[in-house]
Amino acid sequence: AQSVTQLDSHVSVSEGTPVLLRCNYSSSYSPSLFWYVQHPNKGLQLLLKYTSAATLVKGINGFEAEFKKSETSFHLTKPSAHMSDAAEYFCVVSDEGGADGLTFGKGTHLIIQP
Amino acid sequence: DGGITQSPKYLFRKEGQNVTLSCEQNLNHDAMYWYRQDPGQGLRLIYYSQIVNDFQKGDIAEGYSVSREKKESFPLTVTSAQKNPTAFYLCASDREGNYGYTFGSGTRLTVV
């Protein structure tokens, strides 16, 4: 069985400061891991994905995430927050590459203070 | 441009009615999925289909039905048996081995 825990339901940062969104996962196999972003009343957009290649994954809009097997973590970071980054972020895990459906975390709401 | 189209964007249902949410993709993806999103609960899988004329129940299939008669289309029917249907519904598709879904823009269903 697979599961994912997003450790913060809300994160607030000032514009121009670093962003850290935390995610821990549980998986019986070698997982595939994803981060998605959702703006209000919109669908989800894939930010980045880890599929057993390089452990540091670079995504769109300056985001990156590091897969740490020993810590079962896949935290999302960005060096400098922008107002347009304000959104809901979902950490997602799949044991089988997503063929049977993904397991979503409950989401982290990122607030950017001017 | 290729993508997933969900319609309608907003849908209102009376108690006891069945309603059908449309999901169409022109990405030539084999797999399609329906998720339900409730505040603070992330997304939960309702049904998925990996090939035409075949589909599987997800974690919360009760009160829902689907069909997959064409590769491009995966409609979801919310039946009167679904006791709490008010939610945001997201359709997604994936190409085998792609490891990253494409999502539609969602349908917000409200029971009135």
C-alpha cells in the first residue's frame, strides 16, 4: 500500500524568499513521485516527477524536489517565491508508475505575502 | 493543441437525479481517470480505465458509473445513490509509461 503525507496544510512566505513544501511517503516498492499545482477552480498541472532517475528533479517555474529514500521524503523547494506561485500543491505517489491510479496528499496551500 | 476537455464547468443537480460529466481527450492516451476533490482531502480516485471497453473501480466508486466506448471519451455518471455528490470532479489521462497525468480543468457539481 502507498500513502503520502504533506506535513503542512498551509505555508506562508514573503515574496522573494525561499519556499519549502514538505512531503513524506510510504511505498512498498520503488515509487514514482510527483508534485502537482492547482490554481483556484482549475485542473492540476504537473510541476515535476521522479521516476528512479536522478534524485534531484527540476521542474517548471523554478521548482525542484529531492528524493531521499533514507528519509522517505520528497520535499518541494524554490529559491525565490513569486506572487504567481500562490496555489494549492499536491504531493503524489505511485507504486506502479500510475497505471492503477495515483495517491494524493491532502495538499498544501501556499500563501505569498507581498 | 492537445488536451483534456471537461464539461460543463459548473453543474447543478436536484436530489434524486442522475447527472453525467463529460471528459474528452485528444492526446491519444490509453488510460483515463476520474477523481473527486473535497476541501482538505486531496483527490480520491473514483474509476479508471486503461483500455477501451474496460474500467476498474477506484477507492470511492459507490454511487458512480462510467463507460469507455471510445478511446477519447470517459464520461462519469453521478447517480442518485451517491449521497454526497457536491464536489469538484477532475478527469485525467495518461500515456503508458509517461509517469505524469494530464488533467482537465474540472467540473464543479452542486446539489440543490
